[in-house]
Amino acid sequence: MTPILLHPGDIAIASALILLDAALSVALQLRLHWQLGIAAARMVLQLVLIGFVLRAVFALGLPWLTLLVIVVMVAIAGREVAARPEQRLRHFGNHLVGGAAVAMATLITALLALTTAIRPHPWYDPHYAIPLAGIVLGSVLNGGSLALDSVLGGVVRERAAVEAQLALGAPFMRAMRGLIRSSVRRGLLPTINQMAAAGIITLPGIMTGQILAGMDPLEAAKYQILLMFLLSGGSGLAAVAVVYLAVWRLTDDRQRLRLDRLIAKQHGPKP
Amino acid sequence: MAPPRLRLTGLHSALAGPFNLSVDAGECIAVSGPSGSGKSLLLRMIADLDPNQGEVWLDEQPRCGIPAPVWRRQVLYNAAETGWWHEDVAPHFQRATLAAARALVPRLDLPPDLLDGPVLRLSTGERQRLALVRALVHDPTVLLADEPTGALDADTTALVETVLGERMATGMAIIMVSHSHEQACRLGHRQFHMRDRHLHPA
């Protein structure tokens, strides 16, 4: 069975749904139509561009080029994790925390998959390495940004509670225990929900894509299961790494709570 | 003459100080001054909750040689704004200190079953007294009390002052921030005025 190829005209018809959304936004005065339009345009541009880039990278098959593509993807994901929270750690702390956590979580998860379950030849074959890193990154980004937002927002909101514990002689990590737990939980919740809903409430994206592309549903399900494990593992690692790195940046050698290392995000017109 | 219980030598930060002060065992220092003058900053620096330079000595032991959590348990800062991190009141006390808390609670005119209820049901005044109980059951050597009776009426204020007086009689030193001149006179052996983030004898 060969996949049914799409023509630009088919996609243009589907884009009418976005226009409908935009029209609703105007009619209901939701002021979302610009955001929606820009996001849709960005999505189309980004995906077409990455299609061309991947086609070229796959054709060349150079290891260093594959690595470069993945490093760029990790850097962009790290930046996204850093940009989400309302609170910022000084001296590009969010970027350091986000970048380190994303790189670590993605590397561990993708390498594990490439060297054990999927095992392409060579293991760094861009056909496998790049899409795998990409899908893991998406989940890592989600978990990491939610967890970072939760821990930085929480520490500001619960300052009195944390400092009351410190003042009573609690070590810093103990005073932060509740916040650490709830922040990691927050980062993991989407993947837990996703796993619980998979197959019953939603057909996950990978499986849908592979079935549409002509693969046997059971084979597609196996792939999806593998990927679900990778995504959960990745986002869990990212959430834990982000939270512990942020908490470490928020204290010093005398176990103080250093909220002076946080600055509130500048609110400006951002699309 | 006995060495001072607490001694500040050149304690300062970018925001306040320098502060030099000696407090004897059983002595209460009352600090007054307008809002934002640095009273809380002084207490937080002594408890090592904010970055600071200079040295603080407890019974002639330098703070730098004592781990921060150990220091804070002995030189205990009781903030004006109380903090709670469990839903119920009781888990805020360790098992070993809960009995002492139960003994202290009625002396501050708090119903004993308050300890078994949720924090959300407490009034501001009840929270303030419970936070003080939570601090006192640790038997601190020095209590840094930031407006300990700010939310209390005259009768309960008197109860708090009696309890603090008893603790002072057994050697606890207090540095107290208070907006009430009368309270400063009743409890304070010496009074200071904070102006422009410097301490002046009143």
C-alpha cells in the first residue's frame, strides 16, 4: 500500500478551518485572530522549510550535519522552555537551566532508543536520529516548560511558607520539598494524561500518521508504544532536571532563598 | 561580667547597616522606626536569611563556623507575615514539639483544638500567635520577633508579653521590632530607632 500523496490544493481547503476560527475570533471579539494567523503561517513556513532541510540532510547522510541539526533543534527547544515562565532567573539562568535540561533529557532518551530498540545502521542514520530527537524534544519542551513555570511561579507565591521553614532551621531542600514535588508533577501530568487517553480518547499522532501512510495498525501501535515510553521518559527527566537546576540557582552556600536572582518577565506586545 | 549572648560586628549589606550591637542573655532590644526603614532587613540579616557581610556571634561563637540551619534554629526569626506549608496546623510541628505546643497554646488564649484544624480557618491574630508558638517550642537562644503582636488586641498582647518575659527570665534574648511605643517600654531593656537603615539609640 502506498501513501496517498497530498496536493497543495488539498491543504488549502483544510486551511479554511483556520480562517473560520479567525472569523469567529473577530465576531466574538476574542482578539485571537492575529495570534492564530501568525501561528498558522509560522507553522506552514517552518514545516515546509524543515521538509526541504531534512530532504537535503537525508540525501547527504553526513554525521556532523545530523549532529548540527539536532543541536540547533535542542537550542531552540531550550529557548522555548526558558521563555515560557513569567519569572526569569537572572544572568540568562532560564536559558542555562532550560538548555541543560532539554539537552540532557533528549540525549539520554534518543540515544537509548537508537542503540537498543530501533537500531538503524549506522545508529546515527539521520532518517531515524532526527525525527526521533524531534518528537522527544516536543515532549521534553512541554514537560520542561511547565515544570519550570511551576517552580519559579510557586517559589514567588510561597515565599513566606518557604522562608518560615528556613527560619525554623529547615535545610533548604526540605523547605522546597513540596514545591519540587508539585512542579515535577505538573511537568509530568500531560504525558500521564496522554498515555491514559492513548487509543481510547485519541489516536496518537504517530500512529495516525503511520496508518494514514499505509502501515499495519498493530505495527503502528507498537511504534506508538515505544514512542510513548520515550516521550514519558524524556519529559520526566526534563521536568526533574529543570526543577532541580532552578532550585539550585535559587539558593546559596548559606541555604538562603535567593529571590533576588529572579526578575519578572517584561510584559510587551508579543505575538 | 558574662559575655553577651548575641553580638553584631559590622553587620551590613548593600541595603542596610553597618550594625554593631551587643545583647545580653535575658535582654530585650526594642527596635522602632517607620516602614521601610530596614527593621526587618536587620532581623533577616542576623538570621542569615538575606546575603550580608560582617559577623554575628552567639555566646562568642562566630556564625560563619555554624551551619545555616543550625544557626537559624538558635537565632530564630519570627516574621511579621506568617508562613504555612501544610493544610492542617498540626503537621507544622514536629512530633517532639507538639506536646510543648499543646501546653503553650491555651496560655495565649487559643482554643486547644486549633492545633488539629486546618490553617485556612485561622484568623490573622490566631496565625500570629500560633507562629510564635511554633518558634518558641524550638527553645531558641535568641528570638528575632518582627511585630509579634501586630495583629493582636491589648489583652492577648499582654498574654504574649508575659510568655516572652518568662522566656527572657530563663536566658532567651530578644530583638523585637514593634510599632508600639508602650510595648517597647514594657518589654525593651534598651530601645533603638531605625532611620535610613541605620540604628540609633532612642
